[in-house]
Amino acid sequence: MQNDLIAALSSSRLFREMAPEMLRTLACGAVTVSAQAGEHIFHTDEPATAFYLVKEGQVRLYRPNHEGNEKVFQVVSPGDLIAETAMFAEPCRYPLSAQAETAVCLYRVTRTTLLDLTRQSADFAMQLLATMSARIYQAVNRIDHLTIGNASQRLVLHLIDLSREQRSRRIHFPVSGGALARQLNIAPETLSRQLNHFKRTGLLDGRNRDWVLLDVDGLHRSVGLPPPSRKASEAWHDTDLGSDLFGCCNFR
Amino acid sequence: MQNDLIAALSSSRLFREMAPEMLRTLACGAVTVSAQAGEHIFHTDEPATAFYLVKEGQVRLYRPNHEGNEKVFQVVSPGDLIAETAMFAEPCRYPLSAQAETAVCLYRVTRTTLLDLTRQSADFAMQLLATMSARIYQAVNRIDHLTIGNASQRLVLHLIDLSREQRSRRIHFPVSGGALARQLNIAPETLSRQLNHFKRTGLLDGRNRDWVLLDVDGLHRSVGLPPPSRKASEAWHDTDLGSDLFGCCNFR
């Protein structure tokens, strides 16, 4: 198990520059955890005593609300970390709930192990600080997008974010249409109508969760946004932090 | 100047546990900067080479948008830090613009000085990580609130956040009504109508930027929200990080 975990950790962006003996210490403190689809790994606001690395399957990170709706912040896959940037707060609680989307197998590493190693290595602490600084930048972008009054503009900005994140004009919605509508604060019927409108006017093509952006400048123009800039925002995507609009909150 | 700055730094939450010799090093690398009302300290996306501590006056942190509107994320006052959590990213750019709201005097500390000190002290690095972890938690809360479809609910949650932040049922809006409406993604006339409705029904009282929450549970009930919980969310407010809904982005 340990060798598999060391290999998995050293291929993740956060841990790949960590010294081998530190990786071994991290792996020593780990156990594997399995869950069936629908089972919870942890709930929002529970004391956070460990972070996870996904070995197999997919995990939904969501926030429950009082109406019984779930707002899905992110769906994570093998190789992704869960909740590691949440580990440093005091008191330390999970900001989101994590639920197995499929049958999953996860590595569980205790918070204490991570904190001890961070204290020991200034390089690793700086790497963590850089990751978290970038995540806060992403949060600003996301909050900026969410306070755009116009639903069509929010949708276009999100399509562009997905395209940058997936490094392709062919995009796949990581969550269902209903969950996406909730993330963007758009009525589900408006989302579907707007996608169909873009399709009819030749700006994109596709169906369900799979779409191709045919005309990026045209998408911007059609909702009254200026054409996308090529400057700072792209540099951030190069840091490979995952989804811009929703990635700030997945704590991986 | 140095003694003033050391006193100011050691009264800020982030630096108050820093060793005296480190505080002196930080202060040695600092200069004072003055600006008239309306002048910019820095602009969004400019390379970030320094962070600031407000000595006198107020600074608006905002994000310009393509329609020429400004979305004010925060107004900071003497004793507040600006952009220090942005310093650790690579490439390092300011996520927001900072503009003098009044005549201001600021201490400017270079990024290099901060990074050098962080490398030297594991305690300080852990303190920074805790602050940033909490900020990301706040960002999740804020994004959660912003994706609530109902404008009245967003307003009530924001009033409660302000009340917790200001530790009083008497609250002062730190920004104008128009700026607040933009922050909450509510039309200005809706904001004003809703506040008057709450006033008429005896749930709050006040005018302009000054209000008193007369019935917190009633405010929740009137917009269909469950009564406020007393648990984790309050623990976070005790960490004194500033405004919950908008504080995550002021980088102080």
C-alpha cells in the first residue's frame, strides 16, 4: 500500500517536490478507506482530522442547504486531494460534505502528520502557501463572476473556464445540468434554453454534458461581454489548479 | 517611523506573535507611501511586489468590470493589511485594485522581505497557513451565499454577517447602498425596497448606512430561512478575520 501511495502523492502537484523521506513519513501515517456510492466520507462542519487522496472512484464535494438542495462544488477523481488546504485552520472543520459518487477507495492521511511535516520543511510550507494564495485569487474571480447580474454572461464565463481547465474547445460538464444551474445560480430551464440558443446560432454544438465551443469571441459578443483577454487569467490556469470558477473550493 | 510600524504590526492578528527581531527586519524593509483620495495604490493584475499596512485613511479594494462599474470587495482602515496573502503566489499579481478613498498614508513592505521571513520561521508560516485556510473557508461560505437564488435571503444573510463581524446588533454598512447592492447581486431599488419592508414590519430600524437588527429570528423567518445556528459559523467569527461574506477577498 505504501509504495502505491508514495507514487500517487509524488504525482500530485502539491507533493511532487517533497523529499522522499518526507513522502515516506506521510505514507506511513495513512490508511485506506472504502465507501459505497452514496456513503459519506465526512459532513460539513465536522471536526477535520484528516485529508484524503482519491485512489479509485469519484467523490462529490457539496454543501447541503436548508431546502434540501445540494450545491455541488466539485467532483473529484483518482489522483485528486480532498480537504488538504482545510487542515491548517484552528478550529479545523470540513467546509463541505464529501460523498462517494461511485464506489470509492481513498487514502486517508491524518492532519497531525501533515502539520508536523509542514513545520519541518520550509520548502513544503512555501509550496502550500503558494497553492493557497492562488486559491484565494481563484475565489476572487469566482465571486466576481457570481456577482455578474446577467445569467447568460455567467454561463459564457463558466464555459470559457471549463475550456481553459480542460485545455480544449471540447468540454465536458463535470456535474449534471441541474447541479451546474445551481452552481451558476441560473434556473435549470434558463440554462437549457440558453445552451440551445447558442447551438442554434452556431456558437457551440453538443448535448447533455458534452459540448464544443465553436466561436469563443462570438459567445462573448452575443452576451455583451468584451472578447476574452489573453493575459493574467491564462497565466493562472497554467498553474494547473483545476476549475477556475469552482476550483477554489475543492480544497485539493 | 520604524517604531510606529513595529507597534502597528504587533497589534495586527497576523504578526502579533512574531519575534521582536523579525518584526524589526520587516519594519526595516518598509517605506511610507501617501496618496490623495482617488489615487491608485495598485491595479488588478499588476505584478504584486509589496503588501501594505494602512496607517491613516481608508482604501477601497475593488474589481473593475467591462461596463465601467466597480465591484467594491472591501474598504480597509488604519491597522488593516492589504494584499499580504496574495504575496505567496507565483506568478504574483494583485487580484484587486486598491484606490485611496480618503487621503491615505500606508506602510509598504516588500514581498521579498515577507517571503524571506516566512522561510525562516516555521511558527510564522503555520500562522499564515491558518489564516489562509480560514479565508478559503470564508470563500466557500460566501460563494454558497451568492448562489442562493433569492435576493432577500442573500440580504438577510449579509446583515447577519455584518452584525457578527461588528459584534453588535447595530450595524454600519462599510460601503454605499449602490456598492452593497452590487456585492450582493441585487438591483439597488430592490435593496432599498427590501430594507424599507423590514423596517415597516418592525424587523429592523435605521437609515442610509446605519441600521439596528431588532429581530434576528424574525428576519430569517420572513425570507423563509431557518433560524441562525449558533455552532461552527460563530466559531469562525471568533477568529476575527473580518467580514464573512466579503472578507475572504480583502487579502488582509
